[in-house]
Amino acid sequence: MKLVQNAIPLLFQSQHFAAKVLSTIQCVPQYQERIVPKEIVLNSERGEKSNVAAHLCLLHVLFDSFTLGRFTSFTEDGCPDGYMQIQEASRPQVGGSWCGTSWGPSIYYSETKSITLIIRLLHLSKEQNNYNFDFRMAYKVLRREYATVRYGGSPPLERPFFKLRPVPYLVNISRGEDMNTPKTTKTTEYYLGDLISGTYCSRIFSDCDRKNCRLQSPNFPGVYPRNLTCYYAVRQHEVPQGKHALIVVKQPNGQLVSIRSQKALYAAQQERGNNGRELKFWQQCDEVQDYVTVYDGYTTRDPVILRFCGGGVSVPEAISSGPELLVEFTTSPFGTFLQPATSQSLHGFQLEIEVRFVDQQSPTYAKNKRACEFWIRGTGRGTLEHPQHSLPPNTTCLYHMQGIDTSGPSGRNIIYRRPSFSAPRFKVWFSVLKFYVTNALNPNLPEDEYCGSHLNIWDGPMRISPGCSDIFCDKERSVQMSRATSPQSVIVGRPPTNATLVARFCRERAPRTCEHALLRRSRACTKTESFLSKGDSLTLELKLTQGTALKPVYFKALYEFVDLHQDGEPWGRGSCSRKFASRSFPEAPPDPPITFSSPRDVFLYGRGGNRNISCTYRFEANPGEVIRLRVWGVRSGGRLCRSVHSAHSPWYRCAGEVTAAVRIFDKPWRDAGLRIPRDCLCSDVGDYEFTSIATVAELKFDVVNMSATDDFRSFGFEASVEFVRLDLGCETTHRVYGASGELRLSSSSPMSEAERCERRPWVIDPSPGRYLYLQIRGSIIREPELDNFTLLNNITVAPDMRHLCRTPNRIAVYTGGLTPTFICPEPQEEQMEDMVEVFSEGWSKEVDPLTRHVFASPSASDQFSLDWTRALSAELIAVEPGSYYVSWLELSRRHASSHGGVFALSGECEYRCPSLDACISGALWCDGVAHCPRGEDERLAHCSALLRVPAHYAAALLALTVLAAAAVITAARSCRRRRSALQQRLKSLSSDTAIFDEKEVIC
């Protein structure tokens, strides 16, 4: 490109004539080598000047001195003495005029390669010491690649040559580059939109997410024309699937905005503390009527979200609610070059365009521009934030939150409120994390009144639901809007009588917040830090007195629809214990399976404040039916526990950290408190199925030590129950009583139909107040630890334990705990000294803590049975034929005597087994069968007839015996003395004395 007449000064001075001067400046393509001389014709009618320079260039016109009549107004008859107009080639004439006096240089950058200046002087000053026409102009041709402020990009490294007055080297100051250091890296040029045909400056922008879009005033960065209205239409055509586009207009660099905003003279401007750097908004821009208006839409009928003028400070973000946005730039008909001095000779504005995408089905934008209203329905939870777009002043946004099950094909039948509902299924749990209103961007803006922009929380619905499935539900709303004469005539909704205001948040007050939830790994919000609705609806009302582009309102909240529904019927005293009973009849077809799941009430879990949960599901079938359970989707919160096959039974067991599990129990006897544990599931095993052996079964769901983040998403299960007709006829068998006895457990192979009942567990019920003691010949065999299992093809394989027992048969003893005791049995005929002793639950004071929680802990949620069952059950798990015996003995605790004796004299325990330190029934004492482990009940010392005489009778008899013996001894001694005396007398007699026979003597 070749520059011709780089800088040519033009000087027009006159005090004595009125004239019309027309000057034309052009630039031409580079391939024309000849120099076309300028032609200047000045006369009373017309003066013309032409200049031919280079292609792809713009004209830099400097008004060094300018005086043209008087300037009186921006809007009406502002140039009575004369004016200057500038016309761009191929652009329509706008008719704006400049006049008055300029005390500093003003720069004009052309939009095209040719401009025409029209100067008209209507009246000359009559005073000799004053003149009203003084015109001094310089111009040069500037290549496009050096106009980086307007077009962006990086300029060439060589510097252009300026002949008259060097202009400061302009770089893209919108990107914060150093003005003294040239940039070597290539930057993207600006996309300035497509000019609308027939307009001076209106442009269309499309898909600015992939372009570096800039909205600029005409002739930026120079003086913008007068009497002008420009429309910048921005539209996003390509939007990703499931997203919604928002258009953002902003300018963080305030030096790129300078729009005339006031009539003050130059000296007065310098006296201001902020040196004229301020933005004005709304009615403050009516003084000059040069302003930028941003519409939330594609037409001027859409809501206005921002209007500003001035400059020197950053322009706040103005965000549309949809993929379309319109910016309007309006200037007054008359103007003057008198402008406050700035750090750069810059006029007009340059705005940045940004495209943001939000989820299409989210309450982050208002789908209806005239009504900010959202409908949030469902069963889950989420985060609620302020609208991500700008809202006009005096706007009210309503967030209708309603808990409703949307899993069905249609939810219309349960949308409307019915007074007959005794209790709602859902409640809304709402926690405000933050709410604040930022300070005004301009200190001249009026402050809000007390709680001007605020957030209201209403317990209940604000209006009747429209009954649509869309999150916005604006179909009925749009009909109402179309019938309204003005946006203000639409009634958004008034709170009905059943809606109660529970809280109000504003800048000055925040009644109840949960700020710690913003931190990572924070505990859950408590009820004192949040709100819980009484029904299934809660309404959030956001009222704004000023637009959010100037006074942004930020809030963030958590909402959750708490599902209180539980399948089945209430049962027991637990908050989540349920019962499922068969309702079928013998002649009717069987009922279909019933699907149920673990409770979804968050307040039963750790996030709702509970560390433990225990739920019991009881299933009761009719006679002639059995229960079939299917369980899937077991969730244990990622704890180290796996469901593996038991090494001694066909059931699943839990191996590892058994603190969260689903357990299946059989109840072969409906009225017995003993449960027979079957399967334990702490991980998903796929298609699990269980069929009971009786008409009653139970499923228990237990979790202990939950954290503040655990809920039904971490722990739970899905299941179904079906009542299947199958008459086993074993309901009343295999139940024994008595102070002592012996059971025979046998099996044959193959098992016959008659033997099916024989395989059922035996239950032994003790007498009231007594415990049971079992003796089984054999040894206890334990389950392997989880570390001993191996993983083969993603299947957990148990270790080989055949070497620990000579038979694959097992005897399972159930004491009422969570797991049975497995015994490797030995036949009765073999002389083995190994004997397994089992006591009833509760005989020992040491109880498994987990079992205590699951079954009888007062702090547990499930408290339907606090009494420990003392019954015992034994079951033969037979793999091969065998016969084994189980003996039992009733025990009672030995009570110490209050008089210091042991017990024999107290009468509380007459028959004691010292080896068990317990009392047994008197009917078992000395009955010929040894019941105590060491046979104390059959010892001779206890079973002799004499020794069995009562003690006081034995003492009396002993006393009588002693007295009788003493009497006999005394009598014998007396007789002996008499006899000795008689013999002495006979010796002293003569021979003729008579001798008596000794038998005749009576002593």
C-alpha cells in the first residue's frame, strides 16, 4: 500500500461571510501507481477536496481547532448559527450536526474509504473582537492492520510514517496490553457483525461462542455521529443438546467506554473528583440522551435489562434469558466536540459478547420473559440458585416446589390438593446456604429501602398448579400474558390462606442459614438451620426493586423432597417396620408380586441426624401358602463387606465389615419369638430369591455408624414379595417342651416327601422364667474369614474346609442372634469326649453389640421386641445320611440367700448343678438319668433314701436315736451292777441255800 498526502492540514478562517463548504476525503487501492492530486474548490456554493490513498484503509481526521457558531441544546435547535455534518460513502445520511467551540483535539475515524464533510455557517458574529467560525483539520490515511483498537489482531512490526503529527501507537487496550511494547504473538481479530443493508450502523451477530465478537459504536474509537440509532442483534443458532444459551454483554475495561452523559463544560468536568469517570443508568442518561439500551430479546418490545451512559469504569454484565439479545445505541441530534479530557482520545464504546450455556431443564433461567416463574417437581433433591440472567427492576420470581412422584406415566391425577389427604407423602426440606445483595456499582444510585430486594419463604402453594410436566409450566401462563394489556397487569399470584410466611431474607437480615454446607465434606444441615414444610409444597418468592444488572442478588439453597411413603402396613413400634399380609382367597387367582424398597425418608439416615437405622419387614401368608422374596440392588455404602456362600449351609452370609446388611429370617412357628436366620446380604448378588418353609418370614435392614453424608442413596435395597400356594403341612410339628429331653436328627438319601417335614428346624421352648442348655456330641466349626476367600472370574470362592470335619453334615443351632452356630456332629455310637454346650440367649451377660442394636437396643429405630427370646432351635443340614442326638435341659438362675447361707436353707434352689452353677427341675433329680454335665444330680450322696430325709426330721431322728442308745446303755449298766451284787451274795451263802435259775431273774 502506498500512502498519498499522509497528513494534510486544512485551514478555513472567516469572519465576514456565510458559506457552505463540502470536503471529500478518499483512499484508493494500492495497484494504482499514479498519484492523483487533490482538488480543492472553495466558493459560496461548494468547496470540494479529494484524496486518493490506499485500499483496506480508514481515514483518521483530527479536528485540531473547531469553532462553528453556538451550541445551545442536544435535542432541539442546538446549532442556530451553523453546523458541520459528516457523511460516509455508501451509508445513508443521518443528519446529525456538530457546532460550538472545541478547546481540545477531537478525532474521527471513518467507517468507509471515503467521507464527506459538510460545513454550513448561517450567521456571522457582529462583534469585531469575537468570531464564530474557526476551523483547523488534519487527516491521514491509516492502514487497517494498524487499527487494532477497532479490528483487533496484532499490528505489523514496522511503524507507520507520520508527517504532520505522530499519533500514539494504538494497540488493543481491551486486552490489557502494554502500549509501549509491541506484541509479537498473533491475536484474533474482532468480529464486528454483519451490516444490515440500508442502515448506517445496525449489525447482526451470530454464534459468538466461536467468534471474538465486539459491539462497537459507529466510527469507534473516534467521535460517534449524532442523530443516530444503531441496533445490534445477537443470536446464538447452534446450541448443544440439552443446553440453553444465554447472551452476555459486558466490558470489564472501563477505558473503552465513553458516552456523553452531561452538559457540563470542560472546566467543570475537571473539578470533579472522579475526573468524569462514572457510569450513569436509566433516567440519569436523559440529560444528553446518548445511551446504550440492552433488551432481553430480539425486539424493542422485550424487557429492558440495562441502560447506561458515561464511561471510565467497567460496564456490568447484562445477560439475556435466552439465545437472543438486542443492544440499541441512541444519540441526540446535536452535539459539540467539547469533551472531558481522558487518558486516550476515545469516544463511544466497545462491548464484549460472551455465550454461556446452562442446562435446559434447570431453574436457572426464565423461559417466559414476562413472568419469572419456575415449577420444580419430583422426588429428588438439588441446588437452587438465583437466575443466571439479568432481571429488570420491579421483578418478582416465584419458585414453586412440590413433591410428587413423577415415575408414573402421568402425574396429573395427584397434582391438585385434596383436603381429604390425612398426611402428605412428601415434605420439602429447604436450606438457605447464602443470600446477599451486592453494593451499587455507582455511588449515585439511590440505596434500597430496608429489605428492598428480599427473599420470602412460604410454607404452602402460592397458586394452583397448572398441571403441566415442564419445569417452567408456562403454557397456561403464556395465554394469560397474551390477554394482558401490559406486563404490569399480570397478577403473578397471591398467597392463599394455607400459605404461611416462615422467613424473609434480605441484605440486613438472614434468619436461618446453613453456611457450613458450602464447605467440602461438611455435615448435613440440621432442622434448626433449615426449613421443613408441613405439606408437600413450598414456595420461594424473590422480589427485586432494582435490576440485577446493577444490584445483583445472589442466593444459593438446597432443596429436597423428603419421601415419607413406605410400602406395606405399619407394624410394631419401629418408625420403619412394615407388614405385608396375603389378601388372596383359595378360589381366587394369586396376587401379583408386591414391590417394595428400603425407606427413602432422609431423616432416618445419617444425613438427617440418625447414626443407626433398623427396619423389620414382616410377611404373613395364609395357610397353604409360602413366601417368595426377591432382593436386588443392595447398597452398603461402599463398606468392606461381601455376600458369600456359607461354607456349612446353602445360605449367603456377610463376610467383612458387617455394619450394613439385609438379613432374611424364617419363622417356622408364628407365635414363637425365635427367628431362624437364613441369608445375609451386604452386597449385590444379582437375582437373589428366597422361599420360606412356613407362613411367616421377616426381612431386616440394619445400618450402624452412618456418617453425615449417608442417606438412602448410600444404603438400601429393592425387593418384591409374592405369596405362593404350597401346602407343606408342617406348621404344627417340630416343637417340643419340657424340663429335659432328647431330639433325634436324622436324614436319608434321597429325601422323601414324608421326610420334608423332618428336615424342618426343631424348636425347644423353655418354661416361663427358665433358660435352655443344649448338649450335642461334636465340635464347633467356624466360617472362614473374608481374607481366606479367593476371587476367581469375579466370583468369590470359599476355601476348602473338608479336612476340618469327617462328615459334610452340619447341625445348625439358632439362639436368636444374627448368625447360627455350626457344629460338626458325631454319631451317638462313637465314643467321643467332645461335647458342644449351648445356652439360651441372655444366660450370659455378654452380648454381641451389633446383635444388641439390631434386636433390642432402646436407641434403635426398630423397638418392637425388647425381650430376649430364650428358645433354642436346632436344624440338621444334611448332605449324606446320618443320625444325631441333641439333649436339652431347663435351667434357672441360682439366687443367693439373704441370710448369709448358700442356698440349701433358703428354699430357692434345692436342685443345683454345680458344674453349670444353675438350678434344674426337681423332677430330674435322682430320676436315674444324669442330666448335669458331670452327673451331680445322680450321685449316691444325693440319691440315698436316708439322706433324702429332710434335715429337721433327720436331726430329730438322730436325737431320738442318741437318747434311745443312752437309755439302753444306762439300763444295761444297771442290770450288770445288780447281777454282780447277787453273785457276791450267793458266794457268801451256805451250801444248803437254794440256787435260782438265771432266767428267772427280771432286771
